[in-house]
Amino acid sequence: MSQSKLTDRFGRTVNYVRLSVTDRCDFRCVYCMAEDMTFLPRQQVLTLEEIARVARNFVDLGTEKIRLTGGEPLVRKDILELVKEIGTYGLRDFAMTTNGSQLTTMAEPLRKAGMHRLNISLDSLDAEKFRNITRTGNLGQVLDGIDAAREAGFRGIKLNTVVMKGRNDEEIPDLIEFARKKQVDISFIEEMPLGEISEHDRGLALCTSEEVRDIIRQHHELVPATEDSGGPARYYRMPDSATKVGFISPHSHNFCSTCNRVRVTVEGRLLLCLGNEHSVDLRRVLRGNPVTDDKLRQTIINAMDLKPERHHFSANGDVQILRFMNMTGG
């Protein structure tokens, strides 16, 4: 693996890319998108070949970690072909974030295609509450999907929970027990102000990582973990379990000084920061230069100068970013 050639103005090395493969999803989670969404016309969306080309060029520039996101990546037709292709690029870490709804049939093929790890969203263990948060989701299907991922031999399974006061914060102890029982890791995420939502007041719903930690400590000792995942989560261990507990705190403890990642949206915008609109149009470069990759690589290298020092999410629920989470996959 070549050393990363991507460094920003603040000396941060970028070696982790999150690729959104679709803006579509079979769920309509309240913190992610509006109930009645308008999705992108097909010609605006990168083809799987174009996504693979972007991935290959990032790897040539020293990228060691790629995560496929959505919307829900597993609703994209022929997604396994893309996984198989990127699986040949020799990555240190190849992961996917999924809502788990398709894993009963897709977990084993994903593993065989070369996927290393899965992050599975799970915001409630109560079927009715789960339906309310996801608007369309079936909890039983997701729980079966988690079991299917374990049976398929995935060693790196992590649950992701977006914590919202008055919605699911009282379930934190149950979610911890579930993760311990299934021998998987779990991360608790502060809700991010992306896209206009009417479902709840984000300012009132914000549950900080510190508050979540305090709740868990009433039941379990938490010891800071020494290893660094290279992502935004701060991890803790429990002395009597292999389960790691992560906290992603864009509001209360931003992780910008060590940010090593960029995102490519499904329409080919290279986003330099989730909390800013700094971006470069890679789709135009891809389609304007179908034969050679020199222009694409140089565009990616030049874009690093646009990466801002930090995001400025406010804790009062104000929306600074109008795009919804389904465009970038978090």
C-alpha cells in the first residue's frame, strides 16, 4: 500500500474514504430524511463502474480504508459486483454501514465478496418504537440480519445508535446488554443537524455522549480503550466483556483535529467535511475524461486544500447543512 499522497492544509493525512452508493433507502429514519423524499434521477447518480474508478484512484493515492454507505447500500442493484471489485484493491479495512434489513440474504455473499466489517444501525429494541423511528422498518428483520452477519463469520460487527431524548434514551442499558449478549460492539451517536426535519426538535432531543456515558456507568464500569479505530468514535471497554462501547460526539466533543476522512456523495460530489458544504464535482471530471485518470487524481489531490479545519454544528438544533443524511451516509 502506498503512503497517502493526500494531505490537507492543516497537516492531516486523508486515508479513509466513505463512498455513498445510493441515496435510496427502504427505511425513512426521522433523523436522516423527510417522510416524503424526492430521490435523484438515475443519470445524476454515479454508475457502479464510476464508483469503482473513484475508489481505485483513492487507493492509488494511499487510501487504506473505504466504507460503502447510502441511503441503504444494499438496495443498490448489483452492489455485490462493486464489493467484489473493491475487495481486490488490497485495503486494510473495507466496511459497510447498513440498516440491516437485507442482511438475512446478503451477509454471506458480502463476506465472500471481500467485505471486512459491518456497521448496523439499531436505534431501538422495541418493535413499535423502532417502527416510529424508522417509519417503515421491521425490527425482527434487522435482528435476524444481525444474527446472519454473525453466522456469516463477520468478526467486525458494530451497532450504531443515534440517541434522542424522549425517543430512545431510556433504552441505552438494554442496547448495551444486547450488544454484550451478541458479542458485538456498539457506538452511541449524537444526532447531527443535517436536513430540515419536522419530526422532533433537535435542540431538545440532543443527548450528549457524556449523558449516555453516565447512564451506562450506573450499570457497567467503562475503561477508556487504548486503540484508535481511525474514525471519529472514542472507545471504552467493560472489564467483564469483549464488547467495546464507542461515542461519536460531533456536538459535545468534536473530532476534527484528527479527521482523516472525506466522503463522495452518490452524485459524485467529493465532500471534504460532513459539517460544511466544501465540495468538488468528481462526476464532471469522470464523465469528461472517460479514458485516463490523470485529471481525476489531480482533482482529488487539489481538493484537499478545501478541507476546513473543523465543522461548526450548533447544539440548538439549527440546520446549517440543508442536504439530508441519506445523500452522504453519515
